[in-house]
Amino acid sequence: MNEFDEIRNYLVEMKNLSTLMIDLAFSSVMYNSEDIAEEVYLLEERMDDLTQRVKKLALKAAKREEDPEQLLSIIDLADINERISDAAYGIADIVLKDIEPHPIIIEIMEDTEEELGRVTVRPGSVLVGKTLQQLKLPSKIGTRILAIKRGTMYIYNPREKDEIHEGDVLIAVSSDLDKLRKLAGEEVEEEED
């Protein structure tokens, strides 16, 4: 794979990550979810890494280019995605720094009957090896999967044909996240009476 193929792959990942980060950051505030705010922090670290990789590859490629100035647009695009991720990081920081939300945000949170969270798919889970289409989570348990984290990679806006694997981290919004946790094999704390 040459530098330009790697750069293209990294830029596509950066575009997907920046979109996911903005969605998750706003959601973390709207749902007051520290869990999701922390996920934004992790994504920011990945974005920093991708930015550095793109810049290094562009500099390496510049040595062989007739007009290396054309590569500035690649570096600019990487920087723009990095700034988007920094903004998402700042939004998520509102939740993690425990800043008192404005009354409008509190009103929205009170009106929302859903919660947002991360759920890890454990060994032996009934979810393993099934596609989202087979699982029908929205109709069966009122859950939408916003993203699947598989290792260090993210599947943003997963499609019906995407399959759940053991160890996947599901970023989901649900009216009852505990139902998804049970299906995933996570321990669910019993509520005290």
C-alpha cells in the first residue's frame, strides 16, 4: 500500500470519527452520560494519532512529488478534522467536569425517556454472530445501536447486515438499556427497593 492509499484510508476514518464524536458529545450532554463522554475522550486520542499519521505520510510523499504544495490540502483536511474532534471533546467535557447544565438542557433531559450508554458483548451472549437485522433490537427492546466499537475501530451507523462479535462495545440509545446489557451478558445491578 502506498502513502496515498494509507492517507485516503486514514482521512475516511477521520471523517467518520469526527461525525461520531460530535453526535456522541451532544448526546452525552443531552443524556447526562459520563460513559459516552468518556468514549468521546477515547476517540479524541485516536483522532490525534490519525492526524499525526496523515501528516507524516504527506511529508514522506512530498519528497517524490513534483508539486509538493498540493499536499497542503491533505494536511489542512487532517487539521480540520482534528479541530472538529477538539470541539466534541470540549462538549463532552461539560459532563465530565460536572458543570451545572442550563435549565433548557435539564428540561430536555427530563423529557427524554431514553438513555445512552456503552454495553460490552460478553462470551456466550445471544447477540454474538447475529446481524442487527436478525436481532431486531429497535422493535424487540426499543434499542438503537449508534455505533459498534471493535478493538480500536468503530462502525458508525451500523447497517442491518452488520454482525455482532464477542467483545464488541455497543454504543446504544434505549428506553431500557438493562435489557441490552442482559442480552450482551453484562451483569445488571438489581435496583434496591
